[in-house]
Amino acid sequence: MTRVYNFSAGPACLPEWVLKKAASEMLDAHNSGMSVMEMSHRSSEFKDIMDTCKARLKRLMNIPDEYEILFLQGGASLQFTMIPLNLEKHNVDLINTGQWTKKALKEHEKLGKVNIVASSAEDNFTYIPKIKQEDLSEDSDYVYICENNTIYGTKYKELPPHAGKLLVADLSSCILSERCDVSKYDLIFAGAQKNMGPAGLTVVIIKKDLIGLADEKTPSMLNYKTYADNDSMFNTPPTYAIYICGLVLEWLETQIGGLENMEKINRQKAKLLYDYIDASKLYSNPVVPEDRSYTNVPFVTGDKDLDAKFVKEAKEAGIVNIKGHRTVGGMRASIYNAMPLEGVEALIAFMKKFEEENYNA
């Protein structure tokens, strides 16, 4: 069997170290004589898996004691509803930077008032709009951002001003890819299927004093307090996804050496790819350079037929899931933690070959 280089935006590639360890434990995990998929979530074996996963995440991200880590389901998209149900009392300030803030906006508007304080929609979300403190509403409860935009390839390099406001951030596609000062946020959430593990798990990191603020009529399954009071096991949690997340965190700790090293590797991968694109006569990246994502890199040839040919021939060369989102077109390389440097080098080698064969000056 030959492994391909999978540039999918999510579910994304996983570290081979993780996959091999999971395979070796498929029939007997933690000397239990069974797979994690068969374990009771109430068992001592799974409690150890859960506790170890949470402890590793806390160490890796240096999460302060005043924050709670919750393992939830429903994908990051369910947080578009849970967040306002738990935190919104007056209104929300939202910075619109793409598809995922647009979806969050739609769900927030069903529950309360939302002020779009800035947007890059007029330029197809090719930059991160900068705001000033005075742009925020006087009585807003929190500022909402998507820190890294998978579709458009943009990334906040500095958090927006939010004095006197809570900061809520979707980190689905950049969590664990770099060092993160958690104390600057009030709530972080992330779907696991990009940098943390398989689909099915959503991680919420929330200040403990924000838990329990939901109205008493809020359904139990949509109230953060329900999960905090029950160690994320009010109902059956996504046990196997938590187990794989734990292995990913173990890989980051023991094989990579932590987030500082992971950040260096990711910066190296991104620089190689952007440098080649910028020097190319065929490809271009539409994003303002200072706002470019380190994990999601869109690029186009400017010719739809040529883009389609690129995607087809790339797949034949073992480079898969490289097609760009329909709102951007072209191609997109998602180079999350698990994408090795060799994968980016293979992509660039293919791009060079394709350019030589298809560029006409």
C-alpha cells in the first residue's frame, strides 16, 4: 500500500505515528482486552484515557487553572448556537472574515442581535479587517472571530481590541499549530478534525466563571454547565475521537517536542510553499501577504480548465484533496501539523513540473 499526501481541509491527515499506535491497540487498548470503541465510557480504563488527554492538552497549551476543558459533540457548528445561549445577554460584535463567521452570524441572529463591526466580504475575504476599540458596541457581551479561515486562507496575526468585552474565537483550523496565550481569550472552541483528531469531537476551553450563565430554560445538552458538572460525560462522549485526540497530543509532546517546535515546522512548510507561489509565473495566492494563513494555502492559475487539469494530475501523482473551495476556485493546500515537510516538498515538485509543462509565456 502506498500512502498519498492528503491536503484535505478536514477531515484531515493524521500523524502516521498516531495511526500506527492506534492500529496496534485496536484489539487491546490499555491492557483491557478490548478496543476503545468497545469500552464503557464509565470504565476506569476510559477515565484514564480522558484524564490523560485533558492533562496533555492543558500542558501543551499552558491552559491556566481558571479555564475548563470540555469535550463535546455536534461539531464546531453547534457552538454557533451554544455560545450565544450561554454568553449573550445584550448583543454580539462579530468580525466577518468568511464562510464560518457567516454561518455563525446566521445562527446568532436567531437568538439575539449581532453587530457586524467589520467585514472583508467586498474583496472575497482576502484580508483580515482591522478594527479599533471604538468600533465595538457599547453594550456588546463579546467579540466573535474565526482566527484562521480554511476556505480563504487568512489568519489573525494579532487579536482585535476588545477591552471590556469577552473574546470568543473559533480556532478549529489553527489550534495546536502554534503557541497560544490562552489567557487572552475567554472562550476557545475547535472541531477536532483538522489538527486534533478525527471528526466527532469538539473541544471548548472556557473560563470557569462563564459557566452557569445560561438561562434556566436552556436545554441541558446546550448548557456548558451540564458538561462541566459531569466531566464531559453527561451523555456518552465521542470515546474513540477522544482517544485519538489523546494520541495526537502524545505525538506532539513526545515526538515533536511541544508547540514551539511544531510552530517552527509549520512556519517552514508555509514559507516554502508561499515562496514558490510568489516566484511562480503560473500560480498566484489571492491573500494579502501579512494576513496569510500558515495552515491553509489557496492558489490559482487563473484558468478554470487548467486548475481542473492540475487537480486531476495531482491525484494521479498521489497528491489528493487539493481542489479549492467553490467560492475561491483553484487549489488549496491544507498543511496542518500532520502534513510532513516531505509532503509540501512533493507538492512543490509537482507544481514545478506542471508549470513547466503548461505555462505559455
